[in-house]
Amino acid sequence: MDKLMDNPWFIKGLALVLAILLYSSIDHPGRKLTESYVPGEESEETIKDFPVTAYYDTENLVVSGIPDTVDITIKGPITHVQTAKALRNFEVVADLTNVKIGKQRVKLEVRDLSDKLKAEIKPKSVTVTIQEKITKEFPVEVEFNANQVEDGFSSGKPVAEPKKVKITGAKSEIDRIVYVKAVLEVKNVLKETITKEARIQVLDKDLNKLNVVVEPETVKVTVPIKQSVKTVPINVVKKGNPPVGVTIQSIELDQNEAVITASEEVLKKTDSVRVEVDVSKISDNTTLELPVIISNGITKVTPQMVKATVTVLNEKEEEIEEEKEEEKTVSGIPIQIQGLPQELKAQITDPANKRINIVVNGPSNAIDEIDPNDFRVYVDLSNLQEGSHQVNIHVEGPPDIKWEPEKSLAKITITNNA
């Protein structure tokens, strides 16, 4: 090699070759160059789940049938393919700007893709349905599980705020709407009024959810909760028979009424509670502390215990007592309604508890056994029309004593039963 470098002819030849190469690489003015394109390596890539963009009048139309995504295969020079795949700087379009209402076939197209690339979409076209978009107002129905209310409490009618919502969608969807529900979901048992957000559900007759837009999506639901209580009389029930020679003259309670807590259904069926006095072991005047007995379904009673004062007579006292007159008040006798036609219904507004007390007078032995069941108290509404009336209270009772009701008139409101 060193010898060749020392040879002047070798050096001259090498210089000539380099000069020719350098000359050929320079663009000389006036010389027309012929370019020959040598294609690079070709490539093909499939992009899965490429989003589809739809262009249409979104304010007035609803479009269904356009897929969310499609698969697109792009072909071309590898660098362009890889760039397009990485940047996704193009879009797949469903152009519906000039469509008419109804069902039709629409071709999907690619926009903004390099002109050096070719694309193939699967599917190439889709069948779409174009419908008129409408907005309609619907009342909200609140759905609430009343079984979540604590025993002894009751729920009132739930109220939604706002009471109506606007629903927007295709006319065919709007026409299918049967239920617009605000479903209130609570985890704990309830014993006080609750206000909570509830999401609106729009359903058809088969309880299928409909593809619509609801405004607002949620409403405030208030469920009033109150304790279910009622004041009822405490009845005295005797058990057994007193000893020979002993007569039970009276049994007086220190409290004659009790407040009970139960469901509305149980309260409607309950008119009284009771205490039971076993008179078989009583021979002298005595005071007993007794529990108030309640029926099934009642969750609470106040008071739970009462004092009963029992007054007795022996044989001699009884002979003297038989000659004496005695006065006694029989409490809590219900007022019955009679003579009302079937097409009408009546409500006793005074007395509010629909009961009266009766003061009885007579021999001690005669009135000793008197209780509310010995009297029939009623109002006769025959020939009365709709409206408010004041009527006489009638009393039927035992013939061997005198009685006087503490209230002789009742106020009645009569309405149409329909």
C-alpha cells in the first residue's frame, strides 16, 4: 500500500476519479436531471377499534345504528404507516349532514389520511336510522321501600323536587315511556324524615331502560316519617271469683288511658288495652300495681304499669251498701253510626276520639258490674244529606240504673262515598 502511495501515476489516477465523482454530484444550471423514484419498503397495519365520528344536526335529529368503532387497515410506505398508526391524525367519518328522516345506508369514509396511504374500513357502510329529536316533560314517580321504616313509625307520601323532568330523545323512544321513577336507596331503617338525592330511571312498559337524556338527572326526594301513636282507654278485666262473703265494689285505676305505638294498620284495629285483676285472692281493700297488657303488633305502651285501687264489701257492708245510691263514670264508650245510605260516608269530628263517658247512678250492687259493654251509644243519620250536621247522641243501657251522658250532641261530616 505504501508503495502505491509513493507511485505518482496512482496518485494522479485517484485524483481524477475523485474529481469526476465530485463533478457529477453538483447540480449544474441548465442541465435537466432525470429523477428516478426508488420505492422503500411497503407495510400494512390494521388498527382495531378506531372511533367513528358522525356529523349531523344534533339539535334536531337522533341517529342510531352508527358503530362506536371500526377496524381500519392502512397500506403504504412503512414510515408513513407507522406514523399514522402512532399519531392517529386522521378520522373515520359518517357524514349525515344531508340525510333525511328514516332508515338508510351510509358509507364510512376516511379523512385527513396521507395521500401516500390507502385505507380499507370494516365495515365499509352501515345502516342508520334518522329520527326527529323531541323534548317532553314528565312527572316523577318516587319509588321507596316502606319496609325500611322502623316498627312503630309510618311514612307519608314521598315528594320529589322538582316534580317534573324534561326528557329528550328520539320520538320512538319518547313514545315508549311508561315510567319515570326516582328510586330512593337507603341502607338503614328509618325513624325520622329523610331528604336524599335519587337518580331518575326512564322505563318502558316491560321495565326496560330507554336511551334518552333526562334533565335533571337526579331529584331531591323527601320522605316524611312520623311515629304512629294512638290514645286508647285502659279497660279493667276481672279474673276469677272473689272469696265467699266478699263483693268487689269497685276497681279504680290511677290512669284510665294509654298511648300505644304501632303501625297504622294495627292502630286502626286497636280500640283499647287492658289490665287484669285476679279478684279470687282479694278479701280486703287493696292497691295493686299491674302491667298494661297489649295485643300483638303494638311495639310500645305508655304507661307500662298502673295502680289499681280495689274496694271490697263484706256481707254486712254489702247489706248496708245495697241500700245506698252510688255514682260511677263509665269511660271511653264508642259512638256507632246508623241509618247512613251506602253511597255516603260519615266522619265524627266532635268528639274527636269518637267516644263519650257516661255517669251512672244506682244501688251499689247494681252499678258495680257496669262496664262500657253494657251501653250502646249511637247517632242516627237517617235522611241526612252531605255536609256538616249536629246530631243527638242516643244511649241504650241497663234498665235498673240511671245514666246521663257527659255529651249529648255530636258533630258529623257527611261526604259522598264515591
